[in-house]
Amino acid sequence: MRIGFDNDKYIELQANHIRERIAQFDGKLYLEFGGKLFDDYHASRVLPGFEPDSKIRMLKSMMDDVEIIIAINANDIEKNKIRGDLGIGYDDDVLRLLDVFSSMGFMVGGVVITRYTGQPSAEAFRTRLAALGVRSCLHYPIANYPTDIEGIVSDNGFGKNEFMETTRPLVVVTAPGPGSGKMATCLSQIYHEHKRGVKAGYAKYETFPIWNLPLRHPVNIAYEAATVDLDDANAIDPFHLEAYGESTVNYNRDIEVFPVLKALMERIMGESPYQSPTDMGVNMAGLGISDDEIVREAAKREILRRYFHTSVAVKQGKAESIQIEKLRLLMNQAGVNEADFEVRTKALLKAEATGGPAGAIEMPDGHILTGKTSDLLGAASATLMNALKYAAGIGDIDVISDTAIHPICHLKTQHLGSRNPRLHSDETLLALSVSTTTNPIAEELMKHTDALRGCDAFFSVIISEADERLYKKLGINVCCEPRYELSTYYHK
């Protein structure tokens, strides 16, 4: 894969910039972390060379100065809100995050339960945290938030919230998902700090949109494509333009809330340290781009992926068709269309030639391989095997014997109630793994699974959830034509 982003430079610049911001506020900064602290695969796709764990690696470089607070909305606990990518509740994800941060050596200050009004599930969660030895505090809804500045910055506003004592210069506030109250948590903590004579400050760390790239740069368009379900958009920051005469990019929600946020900071601190939403940010990602052409092409691909993912979601009843229209507008702005996705073209041609479901995968060297449905393997399995053979430099030979496949097919249909005897890709990998005990070629193929990370795959029909999960675990960017293989109503 071609690299267009200098990850080491980015980490160094980012850490130094945050240190400068800490110094700006007499050594105490509350940093709201937007997006994912680790596993940021969107960033790694649109900025080739960006490592998915770059943010956490950056924090590790200043670990002795870092303390982490996790915010969670009590209403999300009560409603058992689920993280779609992990399939677990927000409350369980808080525990997962606590484990992850602690295992990495970070100091975790505790958990802030926001918008607490006595919800039974939130109270039970707090009891659970206490039993685990985790500190927690409660933040309450504030009447007329965020417009009633005087009421918010008072003993009846932020003053009602419980204060979480912190000891490190940099307090990172993160959450299991959006709407958790990260910004309000930061401001409430700063209010209490100032009441105690500590002149703590606030900043925000969002990777996208990238403020010092043009508004219509494909990387920023790709972020709009990724958040099309939120009905938000990138925009020129008018406050920054007025204050400095410089055109920068920010998110419309941050622009809309900035006057209120500025007024809150003026009330708490005496004056606002920022003249614009861009001022509040600490993101240095734009300065890490080493090859703009490579980054542009990667972002255009991501826009196409988002289009096909959303098209499938609409077909499955998980998204609204208006999102497709918005994505088409974004595709036009980026100058791309479906025909530009060559791996899709090859998959559809293979399907037309064979009369059945087919797939294609683009290898790191640009070569595109195809696979088709057979009596024993589904299209996803066949495509995966062809890719592994190509990566290992092995010709088109049968690596898994029929004697290894047939028992699995028999188990599926005769004992597990499946009507489809063909192996899914995860079952195919298991059969390949078993074959390594007797077949050295199978062993060689297993060594090359990591070679597929970052590759694009496309299928002529919507593949099974099992196939999609396996491809994602291998780091393959998988997309499908929004069409089912069978004309039935139930597809599982």
C-alpha cells in the first residue's frame, strides 16, 4: 500500500502541541476526545500510513502527565444503548475501556455519570462500579442548558454536580459514544477547579474534519460521508475567518454552539481563551500528510465504500434512502462514481460470466483477483482462498481437500439445521488451519492472512454476516452490491 501520511511526525507534533496547550492554562487542561481513542480505522483508510492506535500511542508518549475520565449518559444506561460496532451496551463498554486503559498503564480517574435523575439502571451501574473499586460521580441535567449562562455557571448549575478530584496536568475525557456529555463534563470540572483556585482550561481533540485542509478536500468530504446519518456538514469557520482572516474548516455543530461555549468560558474564567471553534482544537493531522495525491485517492475510495455500505443498509431497512442521495452529492463533489471502483467492476463481470454470486479483491500490488460460488465454497470463501494463494505465490491448485470440506458441510446441513452446505469464509479458514497438520502449502497460506489487511473486496450480492465479520477481522475493506442472492423476505 502506498503511504501518504507520516505517523511518527504526527505523534510528535500532536504531543508537543498538547503540551503547549497545557502550559497555556497554568499546567491543567481538560481535553475532550472526540471519535475513537484507538482502532480509528476510518483515519487509517483515508490517511494511508496513519496507524489505528496513533492517538493512544501519542498519549503514551506523555503517559506520566495523563489521567483519563470516562463519561456516560445515564439515559443511555437506562435504555441499554448498544455500540453497533461491538454489540455491547454503553455501560459494558465503559468497563471494557477501563480494562483497556488500565492494561496500557494509564491512570483512570473514574467515571462520570451525566444527566442523572435517579434512573434505576444508572444507580445499579454506579453500585457495580463501587463494588469494582472504581470512583464515580454524578452530573445532573441543568435547566435551559446551554443557553442560560448565568444559571449554568452557578451553584444551581455546574455547582450541583459532583466534582472528581484529578491530579495529572492532562485530563482526557472520553466516552463509549456520542451524546455522553463529554463537553459538559469538561466545563463542569473546570468550574469546580476555578472555584478551588486552579485555572484549568479546555480543548477539543477531533481528527476530522481536518481544519487546515480545504473544505472540499476529499478527506473532509469522506468525513461527511462517514457521518451522513447525523445530518451534519463541514463548513468554513466564520469566527476564525473574522478574527484572523484565515479560512479554516470545522463541523457545523461546533460552529453553532461556539457562541454559547465562549460565553460559558468567559463566565467561568473571566475571559475566553478562544476566538473560534478552530482555536479550541489541537489536531495536527493535516501536518502529518506527506503525499496529498495518495491521501486524496484513498479518501475518494472511502467515499465510494460509504456509498455502497449505505446502499446495503437501505436495502436491509437499517438506513433511510435520503442518505444515498446525500452520498451521491458528496461523490459528485469529490469527482467519483461507481465506475471508479474497479474491484466492483471485476466482481460484477465475474458474476455475469458465471451466472452466480462472485467476488473480487484488489491485492496490495494492484492486481485484482476474483472468486465464484461453487458446490462447496461460497463466493467470499473462494475469493479469500484465491487471495491467500496469490499472496503466498502459489498457483491455482486445491489446497483444502474435499475430504476436509465434506464433513463440515455434513455437520452444517444434517446437524446444525443449515440449508446452505457451502462453507463460509470463517469455516474455510478453520478447514485450512486443520489442513496445515498434513499439508505444508496450507501452512504457507495461513502465514499470509496479514497480507490482506487494507485490501478492498467487493461482492455481487450481499454476503452473510459471518463472511463480513471474518473479512473485517482480517482488515479487508469489504463492500457489496445492494442485492440479495435469493428472492426471499428473510435473510439470515
